[in-house]
Amino acid sequence: MQKKIKLAAAFAALFICIHTSAQAPLISSGELLEKGYKLHDNGKYKDAIALYKQINRSDTNYSKALYELAFSSYADSAFGAAKEYAQLGLKLFPTQTSQWYIQIANAEDELKNHDSAISYYDKVININKYNYINYFNKGVAYYGNKNFEQAKKSLQQCLLIYPYYSSPHYFLGVIAFEEGNPVQS
């Protein structure tokens, strides 16, 4: 009986040694995020993405890492990857719905899926009706679909919330010109 207990203890000790040596090294996800932010700001999107990918799914900063993966992928023109990261973020972190919807909508718009982008912008607007940038982005998506009437409505709503934002003024002028109203443009 003593031999069996000693043998079991030896196997347990061996298992613990093997298991602890096989664990991934500890990383500071906060430091990786900070380094990634700097790389992104310097236009080194692929390097930033490589850092963000090192952050484990079980890390408390994983939602930030996913967001930054989507953001840097978008900036690197990898719109499909940006959309996938945002969809994963939406699945894993549904309490941050609006930020994931914005990322998905922006990627969809760049992928020329304007109708899908508009539906995501509508979802974000339903969450926060006073964020002017969502109305602007929705207007740009309508513009991409050549739906100038809806584009004008969204851009005008953007200007009602924040009249000093110059980009909607520009797009309203472009739309007026394309509709044959050069005086209004």
C-alpha cells in the first residue's frame, strides 16, 4: 500500500512539473497595448497587430486587444479581418455593443456593403442618438449607395447635433453639385 501511495505522489509531482513548464510565459498585456498604440500611431499597423495577437483570450485586456485588432486591421485596409475581430468582440463582449457595431459598420462600408453598414449605423444610433459621427458615417454610406435623399437627411441630422463639423458640409455640397445644383454646392 505504501508503494502505491509513493508511486502516485511521484506521478503527481512529475505531472505538476511538466504542466508548469508547458505554461505560456506571463506577459504584461497593458505594456503590449501601450506599445501597440504607439506602433499604430506611427503607421506600423502590422507590427501593432502582431503585438495585440499576443494577448490571450483569458486576459482581462482581451476586449481592448480585440478592439485594437479591429481598429489596426481597418487602418491597414484589412477590412475583412477588421470585421471578423469586431464580430468576435460582439460575441464575447456584448456589453460593449456600440463600439463593435461601429467597427463592423465601418468595415462593411469599406467593403462596399453599404446596406449592411447602414443597418449597423442604425443600431448604434438607437443606442446613442446624440453621437453626430454615426449620422455622418451613415450619410456617407448612403452616399456610397447613391441614395442622395437619405444621405442628405443623415448629414443634416449630424449638423443639427454638431454644426461645426466640416465634413458633412462638404458632402452636402458634393451631393448638391451631383444633383445639378451648383449654386447650393
